[in-house]
Amino acid sequence: MPTENNYSPWCLAGLLAALLPAVALAAPPTALPSFAEPSVSPDRQEIAFVSGGDIWTVPVAGGEARLLVAHPATESRPLYAPDGKSLAFVSTRSGNGDIYLLTFESGELKRLTFDDGLDQLDAWSADGKYLYYSSTSRDIAGMNDIYRVPVGGGTPTAVTADRYANEFFAAPSPNGRTLAFAARGIASNQWWRHGHSHLDESEIWLRQDGKTGPTYTGLTSGGSKALWPMWGVGGQKLFFTSDQGGPENIWTTGLDKAAPQQVTNFKEGRVLWPSASYDGKLIVFERDFTIWTLDTQNGQTRQVPIRRRGAPASPSVERQRFTDRLQELALSPDGKKVAFIVHGEVFAASAADGGDATRLSVTTAAETDLTWAPDSRRLIYASARDGARHLYSYTFATGKETRLTNAATNDASPRFSPDGKLLAFERDAKELRILDLASGQERVVGTGRFDRPPLAAERSFVWAPDGRWLAFAPTGSRGFTNVQVVPAAGGVARSVSFLANSNSNTLSWSPDGKYLLFDTGQRTEDAQVARIDFQLRTPRFREDQFRDLFKETTPGPISPDKNQAPPQKAPTPATPAALPVAAADSVRAKNRATSKGKKGNKGAATAASPTPPKPPVTINFEDIRRRLSLVPVGIDVRAQTISPDGKWLLLTGSVLNQTNLYIYPLDELSKEPATARQLTSTAGAKREAQFSPDSKEVYFLDQGRIQVVPVEAGKGTPRAVAVAAEMDVDFEQEKMVVFDEAWSYLRDFFNDATFNGADWPAQHAKFAPYIAGARTPDEARRLTNLMIGELNASHSGMGPAPAANGTVVASTGRLGVRFDPAEYEQNGRLRVISVLPLGAGALAGLKPGDVLLAVDGHPINGATNLDELLQYKVGRRTTLRVASDSKDREVVVRPLSRDTEKALDYRQWVEERRAYVAKASGGRLGYVHMFDMSAASLSQLYLDLDAENMTRDGVVVDVRNNNGGFVNVYAIDVLARRSYLTMADRGTPTPVPARSALGQRSLELPTVLVTNQHSLSDAEDFSEGYRASKLGKIVGEPTGGWIIFTSGTALLDGSTLRLPTSTIRSTRDGKVMEMNPRPVDVPVIRPIGESYTSHDVQLDTAVKELLGEMGK
């Protein structure tokens, strides 16, 4: 039965008192603290660890923990100095994560790094002079290099920076001559995954300085995640964690490459973030939310009992005023009100004036799916406040909220019938249902496979204007999405479109009921607008407009003054029966009907005006397939809707990856050209676009703000509807909602119904108490990621919310030069040893050998951090003082952003590989590399397959480190197409391939493919397609085994959640590709440190194989 909540919309206290009983959730779990990332003091008497986003200390024996560092930001990875007098740690207080140093005696806190990326603190040098850390800041893509920064301050220098390779978790030896570190894979970032694919596998390596350069030695082989190396007693062996054989445990190995030995023998649980004492006798580590110790001399482990004394710096209840970040928008049918959702709550305000909005919902859950009743007095929305998502109705006049549905499964996408008596909605992504609002009775009118919120289509079904039909678009066989129509009274659904397209987002039924529009397309193609005419369409002619001027009319008496007949009085139309309204609404309606002549809102319909009945919709199903046509709008359509007067088609579309709004005339007799005219031109994303009831304006969200633009050029001015919504944001309540959202979305969407063997409800029960005990959003996300890690799946994880509009994001300018680390550490001089082509330094004329003396007048010495001087200098005029050949000069540069410099570094790497292959093959082979499988990389492939590459005898195709995407099929086509025609004009010396001459990308040359462990996702699809198409040999390393089709969504607090939704199988053998890397024909492992040499062993082998295939 429907449930009502009575409260005045103007009284917040009454609202809360009435709502709380109805929205009460299950009793929250008992909150438990979690303890993480421990380190032990040099005397082995104290442990520093992280809890609640702050740093605590506790005796090694356990007991009461004291709060050491508290800040609203997140602190992590505390590490004691070798002399025990200071503590280094990472903090987000200055951006994405920088290294700070706390001196115990004075309490002084000093910032040591100023990069705009995360600096992951790894270790101290044994002499206490340097801090070692890993960072993705300077290498290509997301690869880490290892740096060290002087404890007294200064510019960080690279210790090991193997190009385009991942090196992390550094551990310098006690004598300082050897560096142990982890290499390969992505466990530096996805350490929280329980289990691994090939992409997660990592190894322990050693680096030593040699006479001709650094030497690298691998201590462990692949097949497991080997992480966090730690030196044992006397520096004679290493400890590390590994999941070899199952759960993570601590293992040890000597420096002679002997087989590693297992030290701990936990059969369950996880050993994470260990740290060893400087004498190597004690290791502390994180396991199942607690801190443990390992005595390396006897192998004994024990849990450290901890009682926190003190309060972490948790977020307090914060009163927030939202003027942007709106998530949904609904304009009322009378054009006078707007309803919107922000931070999961429903608000309403004046459509004309905006201002302070009235809050309609007060829950801890997120509300969605706003829709107005035709009378503009009721609002429907969905809410999962009590578990399953149900539909609720809010009546403004009475302040009553009524629950409309009560099923155990989720309801979504409510839409009123034109007369307001029925409500259609989707249930459990399987049924299209109709609810009779008067009787409360439901019935099923259609079935099919629908998208499930939050990944549902924007408007997957629509009512006919006469209320007698519904059109809906389920996903059918082979993944094709087509439109069906079904009588609202019940009956058989019949198909009215038959396209072989997979995507459709919006359906629109024309106001006259004669046709239906829907957007349709494929993921990698521009979506179009299809039109289905329900009757044979007869053309209209502009000439008829002139002929109508001569139609005979009934003459009337001649006016003596004007010599013409007086105007005929129009007959008064019959007034249709009024819609049923609440008692209070009836009084207001009567008052409005008697107050005539008052000016209403611009674009608003008059509520008392009679509405003529809609003519019945007639559908002729015979030959309806032939009555589908494409509307030539000429843009990539994301959404579409027809204006109330039927004259305009509003399009949300994309051109050059920029989303804007466009208008297209539907009236055949319109004087406007039949092309899409752009309405907006701002850079922000446009969403929720909808017409005013008079069809003269469009309301929409632009970067979360309500904007209005006139439909006709020159008739009106674009304007903003500035609204403000206030609410208390309580992290203590919200964290459990966000956790439940993440868990339930994965329950509903995860591609494997068995959750890869994980007991998903049990995981919720296990982690919920620790989420309840979390004290910061970052801590809650860390715990949630650990839960997600139990799925042992790729394409997973939870991330923070994007920065709010107007937030000043930390940025550090890049000069595009590399400095000599030894020169700086010994003499405090930044001497240039390489200059990146097209980088900021290259454009300003910097050269190897130049010494950087000052930045904007600030001198540089051994204690100066160059990154600090370049903070917020991206794109700004910056003056450098440079010494060259004993002469000083000033150089003006414009520093680049991190991403721009990384892109230039990548292109330089590609050019070097291209030259390498040309030299190794004696000029016979070309070379191309694909950074990922995005549309931009496909376009770059077309550019790189230039005239020089096309005139080679063959081409090496390189997808090492390719991060995936969705265009593999297009790239395969370029390689797989074969010539069957040539073309030649008279006098052409040599015929040319017809495919290329006619504009189709076609290589038509022998190829060899190179892959590695970091070839992931769609790059693995590419490898599989290459093999299935028998295009050539594959050389290198098996791919990542990291392939699931994935989507993503935002949660209540703005956090982002990845949703692995679709399983990928090879058609060759039917096997699932996730966790099954694509094999190679010729295995070649690239050694770590190879970029310090002049070799590329995988390219050498690829060249040899391809030349051999070609017969040299």
C-alpha cells in the first residue's frame, strides 16, 4: 500500500520529523577502527601507523596509541628516520600527495616535494640524508620512476628511470650501494587487488652503479606479485611480500638469485604495506585491518593490540550551499517551476527567478529520475532509501510524500501518461509496467532487456500523445536495440524498427502522433536520428501556402466604414473534464481560474486554459520497416527531443568531442535551412536539455548550472537561472550510503554472476564495520577498494570525486629538460644533459651543457627545489637565468603542463623506435606504435602510416604498453585489408592500390606484432584479432590478461566507481580472455634497465622474424 509522509515543504523541522520513520535503514554496524601502513622505530620500541587518515604511534608490545599528526587532509606511509629523530610521511594537504618531514624535538613540519602528482614515499637512505620515493610524474603514461630528495631540501633527482617501464617501492641497501625495488605490472597502484592477472605481476630487482652505467639484476621471476622489498640483517638478504601459491605472505631471498623461501604461512588474510627495522630484525605489516609484527630471527608473528586515545581529524557536519553540480533537471509542464537534484537530494525553485530552492527530500539515500505530473503540482522521483529503489510522489499543495511502489526489486524511469492518471516505469530492468494512480494497481505491458540505473538510457520509452500507446527500446538479439510499440491497455508488443545498431538513448513521439524519433548508432560511429512514420507520409508543398490565400470564405455584411466584412467570432471550444487534484489544489485552481489578465512567466502555459483532446494515434504496421528514414542532422547525437509545437528537434550532440546543443527544423515549410543550428558554444558538458512549454526556449544544465537559451536566433537572450540549494552534509551518515551504493552496483552489474568465487554478501558484512569506523572519505575509499579487490577483477576500483568548478588545482610547470643528478647532488648545479624536442626548453633554445642558475630571479643552489619555483607557472611567462660557455643569459620560456610534456616524451620515444627499426632492418621495415585504443590513437595511426612507412617492404606494429580503449577492430581492418584492384591514370608510371586511391586505409604489407605485459584490455582484443586474422607472428610478452568491458558511475559524494559489466571471449576457442593473457609466437622478455643501453631486444627479434618471413 502507498505510504504517506505529511509535512510542510516550508518547515524543515516538520520535514525531518515526518521523513525519518519512513526512511529508517537497518541498524548501522558497530564501528571498528582500521590500522594501516605501519613502520617501526630504529630501536624497535615504537610503531607509527595510519588510522582515520592521521598518524598514530603505539609501543611495539601494543597498548594505548597516541595521535601524532592530525590534519583534515589524508596522511599516509609514515617512516622513521634512521636516527629516530624525525618522521617522513605523505600528505594530501598540498595537492595530490607530497612528502613532509616532522622533526620530533621541535615539532617543525617541512614540505620536501612540490610535484603535481602523487609522490609515494618508499624509504630513507641508511645515512639519513635522502628520502626515496616513486612517482609517475616524469615517465611516459602511468609508469613510475624512483627518485630521491635531500632531507634538508632540494631538487629531487632520478635514481632509476627506465623509460616506459614501471619501477616502484624502493629500498636502498644499508651500505647505500644497491637499490632494491619492485618492477613491472600495475601493483604500485592496484595493490589492493586480492589475486592477480598477468598485468598485476611484479618482480624484485636490484640496481647498482657500474663503470659504464647502471647494472640491473632480477631476483625473482614472474608469476606472482612480489612487492615491498626490505633488507635483512647485514644487507645479506631481502624480504618481500608475494602471493605465490595463494594469500600474500612474507618471503625471503638471497642476493644470489636462489629460490625464494616463504617466511610467514597465513592461509587467509593479506599481508600488506610491510616495513623493516633498520637492523633487519623486525618487520611490521598490515593484515586484516590490524598491525602485526614478524621477528625475522625466529619467524614468529603476532598481532599488536591497539587502543586509540584521541580523535582523528574527521570531517564535521558541514553546511553546504550548492550553486552548481546539479545532477538532474526537470522543468514543470506549466513552465513556472524547476525541480533538480544536487548531492542526491530533490529541490524546487522558480523557473523565472531561481533563487533559494526549497528542499523536498531529506534522506541519506540518493534520489533520481525526476518527472513532473501534467498538472505541474506533483513530482515523482525514485529513491533507494530502504534498500530497493522505489518510486515516490510529492504533492506541493499538501506537502505529502507518498511511496508508490513496494516491490523487492528496483523501479526506475517513471513517466506520466498525458492525462496524468497513469504512471509507466521500468522494473528490475526487465519489465515495462503501468501504475494506475487512483487504484494503486500495476500491470505489465512490455518485457525485454533494459539498461539498469545508473547506466540506463535517458528516455528508453515514451507515451503516445493520446495516451493509448507506449513505445520502448529494449536490447534484443545480438545486442541490437530497436523500438517496439504496445497498447497501454495491454496487448502484444510489435517491432517498428529493425536496425542492426546497438545504442539508443532517447525516444520522442511527435505531438501529432504521426511519427516517432529515436537516436541510434554504434559506439565507434556517429549516432543518427531515425524517424518512423506510422502512416505513409504525404509531402507538403510551399506553393499551397500561396494558393490558400485564394480560398473562398463565407461573405458577411459589408462594413460601411471599412468596406469589409466584420471578423467572425470563433466558437467556444468544449471544456474537457478537469484532471483529479487534491482538495487543497482544487481551491488554488479555482482561484487561478478567476484571476484573469495577470502576466505569467515567460514561456509558461496558462494552467486554466482548456486543452483540446489529442486525436487518436493510428499505426499502420504493414511495410512499417520501409517507413524508417534518417534525419540528416549531421552531428553525433547523444540525445534528442521534439518541441511541444512539433516544429523543432532539439539535439544534444558532439562535434570534435565537444558537446553542445543544436536545433533542427521539423516543419517541412520552415524557412530555416534543414541543417542543425548550434544553440550553445561553451566548453562545458550539456545535459538534461528540454523545451519550455511554448517551445520558445530550451532549459539545460551546463557544468551543473541551469541555463536557458532561445530557440530562434535573435528572439531572446541566453540567461542563467541561478539557484542555490543548502543542506547539511554529514560524512558519518553519507559514508555508509556511498559504501552501500558501491557494493550494490557491483552486485547488480559485475560481469560474473559468481563474483569470481567471492561471497559478495559476506564481503559487505566483513567491511561494513570498518567503513562505519572510517574517519575520512579517503579512508572509506581505501577500505572499499580492498573490498572490491576481493573480486580479483580488472577494470575495477573507486576513486575520488573530480575537483569542483573553480577549484585551483595544484600544477607544476615543466621545462622539458633533464639534469645531471650527480652534478646536482655533488655541486648543487642543475646542468642540462638532454632537451626534449618541442618542449618548453627546446623552444627557448636551451641546450645540453647549460646550467640553470635562477627562475624569475630566485637563485638555485643545492637546497632549492626547482618544482617549488615552477609551481603554478604552466603557460605563464617565466624567465630563466642560464650559464653557457661561462656566459650568463636570460631565457624566456612558457612551461608546459605535466600531460603535455608526457605526450611529447611519448612521441619522441616513438620516433626513436621508428629510427631504430629502420636501421636494424637496413631501411626495409617501417614502424608504428599505438599508445592506446582510443579514437585519437587511431587517427595517429593513420598519420604514422605515412608515405615513408607505406613504401617499406613491411611494418613492425607495436602495441607494448597500450592501455586499451575500443577501436581495435578499425586498426585490425587497416592491417587485414588485401588488395584486389589497382588504379592508374594515363601516363601514371606505376598503378596504385585501389583501396588507398578510393580513400580507404589499407596497409597491404607484411607485418609483425609486438606485445608485452602492459598491453591490456582492447590491446588484447587487438592481439587476438591479429592472430585470428592470421596477419603475422606475435613477438614479445603475453598480454596483461586484463580485459572486461567496463562502465563507470558517480556515487552520492561524487566518488567514481568502475563497473566491469561484460565478459569478453575469444571466438577461436570460446575461452574467457580475462585472466588469460593473449600468447605470443616468439617469447622475448625485455630486461629492466634496457633503456640505459642502446638495445631493444623485442624490436630486434621482431625485425629478424619479419625479415625472415619476407625471405630477406
